[in-house]
Amino acid sequence: MTLSLNSTQLDRYSRHIIMDEVGPEGQARLLSGSALVIGAGGLGAPVIQYLAAAGVGTIGIADDDIVERSNLQRQIIHTDANIGTPKVDSAAAFVEALNPDVAVETYETRVTAGNVESLLNGYDVVVDTSDNFPTRYLVNDAARLAGVPVSHGAIYKFEGQVTTLAPDGPCYRCLFREPPEPGAVPDCATTGVLGVLPGTVGCIQATETVKLLLDAGEPLVGRLLFYDAMDMSFETIDYQANPSCPICGDDPIESIEGIEYESGCQVRAD
């Protein structure tokens, strides 16, 4: 690693640098690394906060929403003064104030089959903090074809889940072969969500992302971590690659072209 740390960086990241598992080389690796965060809401907020604090050199943020007052109960990088502004702009301002080492690339857009490949291009890790199944399947499929690992997280009321989708491990379709029927899983605007819940789940996603950038530890590849805030329990479920998976199986597709993500996300056989 050729990147050297200046005196300010040695001070800022000192608690990383004194760890044998990170050290100056690991911190330099973080500073030269990049992560694309899809969503700047409940899960995206703690992910962005902690990746910026850790010194991940380039953070991309994709979101087409604006800050609303109802977001502030859980989306901790936004403030009352940001209401009505694009979340990507609010998030970028937060990162700039927290850590000038970090470059932010903002994409005020909804992630679609038409733009996902260009959005992923050049990033080392993708962090999927989206709140809908079409985007989750789309990100999984495009990232797998691009060979980019994904940290996936999801929340519901008092519960959360995290897994890591590595290019050589099982993918999201191996875990969930098909999305639920539309309306079967209501969103937080309908059911509510414990405000601190995405903080816990998002921090785990940020941890997985940092581990991937450092190439350290054992990421949650082939393991789904469940968190229940009500009884304060964690449970890990193993899952396997599916040989017939159309994305990562024995005969994978070569392109996402033709997959209708808004109407079932199924990969049609030729």
C-alpha cells in the first residue's frame, strides 16, 4: 500500500492504527477503498456515519428521496434543518462535516435496471440498505454479475437481518428464491419501526463493509444474522448456494436485461 498517513490522519485513526488487525496499512487500505450505499434512510444513515468515521475514502450515496420530519426518529445523519432537501445532499453535508478525508459521490436517483450497472462501476463494496424487494433483487443480480460483494440489511418493526453476498458465495436468490407477494410485507410507514433498530442493524452492515475492505475476519457469507430487539437476541442461520440459481448457479445468466423487477423479479428461462 503506497498511501502514507499524515500527522492529522495518524491522530484521527489512532485507535485503528494501534490494532494489529488494522494498523497503518489497513487504515491506508480503508482510505483508498470505496463503498456505494444504496439508500440514505434508516439503515443507510448509520452505515454512512460509521464508514465516514472509519475513513473509507470514497462513499457513494444513491437515493431519490427528500428528508421528511418523520425520518428524524431514526435517520440520524439528517436534522430538522434538512427537511425538504434531498437526502443525498444532507448525507453529503454530514460526511463533509465529520471527516474531510472522505469524498462523497451523490446520485439523486432511484436505482433501476437501467442505471444500476453504471452506479456500481468502480466501487469495492455495495451496501444495500433499500426498503423494497425489487431493489434488493436488482442489486444482488447486478453486483453478482459485476463481481462486487454486497452487505444486505433489512428491518421490520423490532427485528432486523444482515447477510453478506460475496462473489464466491451464495446470493440473495439462494436465500430468498422469490419475493413475497406485493403488499404481503408492509413497510415502516404502515407498521412503524423502533427508532434505534436501524442503528444496530446498520452498524453491523458497516462492520461487514469495513471487514471486506480490510479483507479481515469472517464476513456473514452464507449466514443470515437475525436480531430481535424485543428479547435482545441474535441468531445465525446458515444457507447454501443453490446450483439451479439463475444468478450464481451452474448455468447463470449473463445479463439482467429482460428481468422485470417491478413485477416479480423472476428470471425467465430462454
